[in-house]
Amino acid sequence: LADTTLELQIIPFGINQKLLISRDISQLEKVEHMRRDFIANVSHELRTPLTVVGGFLETLSDMDGAVPDSTRSYFDMMQEQTGRMRRLVEDLLTLSQLENSPTIPQDTEIDINALLSMVMNEARGLSNDRHTITLEADTTLNLTGALEELHSALGNLVSNAIRYTPTGGSIHISWKTRGTDGVFSVKDTGLGIEQQHIDRLTERFYRVDRSRSRETGGTGLGLSIVKHILTRHQARLDIESEFGKGSTFSAVFPKARLVHKTSTPSNQSA
Ligand code: ADP
């Protein structure tokens, strides 16, 4: 029985009676393990050839006369698609690494000011002045966890807000307490999402509008990565949205992940 995993379920029935159902899920776990290993191996193997092809395409693109004007559009398409494949492979690798190691690599106090300024700089770069981006942060509130992972998760929510908000829209980023929780939220005035999609957004490759996601450089894995990272930090992702009006994505961290500092709060806008 050492290699056997049993799933137990207790179902009440009749008056004061209970039914105990035990199910052997060892095979399911084995298959799941194989699936994860397979994805990790394939992504890893694809990484090098894609890097080589992408590198040579870039070199050719920079060489005078290497790409004739008549074939430039084909060439650009090749570069664009190679870039897409590379992003996909990187996201698949990230996801399989997250799935294969259940705990975070380091658990330290994170300087929230440094993290927010990295996220804000990236947001400004990505938006390129097409949106109004504002930040409201309680800088007395620090977070604990793995910096690289949290940077990736929060950055992902902000980059989605920018990608799914047309030019002229606004994005409001905030970090504050709500009850005993710490909430990082990103509110946009973008496309919004119909209710029936909301529960499925964190599934791998689930996209409301495939062509829009592709156009803006999406892989369909971003929110799945965000959810894994937050779960590893005992945090959750809340999504509120109104179709045609905008969305708010919030990462909600429990009290155990928060450190209250003694300086004063500040507001900032960009
Ligand atoms: P993608 O790479 O396609 O953006 P994600 O996993 O990050 O993949 O997001 C899944 C889907 O959720 C997106 O394809 C998009 O349809 C929807 N979505 C995510 N963020 C937003 C947002 N801020 N506004 C509207 N739709 C969003």
C-alpha cells in the first residue's frame, strides 16, 4: 500500500447514517506526473533550437541587404512567430516548474516600494503613453514571499490590463489593506469580460478572444501562472468584470504574508 493514494469521501444518507467511499487515485496521479514531465521536457528541448533560430533571424534582420524588400513582410512574419513560440515555451516551462515544486524557493520580506516601482516602470513602458496609469499604495505595508514570482504575478495582471484596454483608457493600481488582508488590485477601463468566462480564465490556454490575445502577444498561460504563484503564497485571485466597461483583478494576501512598517503612506500617479 506504500505507493497507493486513496481519496476518501463521506456521504451522509438516511437518518444518522454515513457512507464512506474510498477511491484509489494512484494511477491518476501517475498519469498527471507523466503529463507534467512530458511538458517540462518538450519545452526544455524546444528552447535551444528556438533561441538559435530567433538569434539568426535577428542577425539577418540587422545585416544591410540580407533581407530584400520584396520578402521583408515574410521575414517579419517569421520573426513574429518565432517570438511567439519562444514566449509560449518560456511560459510552459515556468508553469511546469511551478507545478513540480510545491513550495516557494525563498520566503523573504519584500520591499513593496521597490516591487511597485518595477511594476510601474514596466507598465509605463508597455503602455507607451497610450493610457492613464495611476498608483495608490500603502507603503507601510510590506509583503513576504518569493520576489521573482510575485513580480511576475503582479506584473502579469498589470500587463493584461494594458493589453486589454484600448488607447485612451485608464489603469488604476492599488496596494492596501482590506480587513486583515493585503490587496494588490488592478482596475482597468478596458474590454471587460462576460460573466460566463470569468471562472475559466485561470485554466491553461483559456482565452475569451483568441485573435485579440494573439495580437497583443498573449500565450493564454498568464493567468494560470498567476494563480499558481498566488496559491503558493496562500493568496487568491479575485476577478470582477463588467463586459464593455472594464475589469478589476485582485491578488488577495492573507495576514500571515503581511509586515506592517512604521513610515507614512503615500499616493503617486503617472
Ligand atoms: P493571454 O496571454 O491570452 O492574455 P491570460 O491567461 O493572461 O492569457 O488571460 C486569459 C484571458 O483572460 C485573455 O485571453 C483575455 O481574454 C482575458 N483577460 C485577462 N485579463 C483581462 C483584462 N484585464 N481585461 C479583459 N480580458 C482579460
